[in-house]
Amino acid sequence: MSDALTVTTPGDREIVMTRVFDAPRHLVFAALTEPDLLGRWYGARGWNLVACEVDLRVGGARRLVSRGPGGAEMVQYGVYREIRPPARLAYTEMFEEQSYPGESLITQDLAEHPGGTLLTSTVRYATPQGRDTVLRYPMKRGVGESYDRLAALLRSPEGVSP
């Protein structure tokens, strides 16, 4: 895994993750929002996106189904609250399994950065306990591996079209 992901906890309900990608904002935004592209990078090592529904409009739903080791499945879903291509996304997120408690609000800000794009993802949990539960999981490893896959997709010749 790359050390390119930075994770901070600025408040008792937030986790902020930052990473620079060597690609323009519009391509990173496309990879975050287009189902065919999400299916090529989303998930930690050993996990793959097997279903992806994105209704990219304010009030539109998103639903992602990932399958991992031993056939384990993880289903996350939510509703888009803000969409400003290629600069910002905000959406709610819930998990079908009970190990991730409550509804979270995720904002993804994409800023121009020398040679690429700085992605800042902020997750605001419903409670401090929810955030603490997530921090006990190998979240940094999983997101880091997933973002490494995204970086490889953005670098590949057949990656993301302009």
C-alpha cells in the first residue's frame, strides 16, 4: 500500500482523508461518479464492486455492492446532496450490515494541485461512537488500497477518457 493517503480526525465525529492523484480534476470526478469506472477501482485488495447504481443528481440514489474474501458482501447506499462537477460531491451513506452504525455524510472536494488533483474526503458520522467504531477497522488500509487502484486506473492508457 502507498503512504499517499493522509487520515486525520479534526473533530469527534469526522474523519478526513486526503490524497493527490496525478490526473486532472474532471477525470478524477468521472472516476468517482461513473459506474463503469467505479467498478474498475473501488474497494480494498481482495474486494470488487459487483453492482453499482448511480443516479447522479441532487436527490438521486447511489448503491454499491462489494464482494470480498470468502464471498462476503458489503452493501452501501445513500442519496446525493450536492453535485458540482468537477469540484465537489456530497452524499449520505449507510451500510446494510450493522457493523457500521448510522448515516454518514461524505463530502469529496477536488482541488487543482501542481501536476494533478487533491481529493479531500470528509466523512461526518452520526455520533462520536460511530466514528470510533470505524477507526477500529482497518479503514486507512482499505481506503489506501482502493485509492492506489484508482491512481493506477488514472495512469493506465485505457484508464479514464477525457
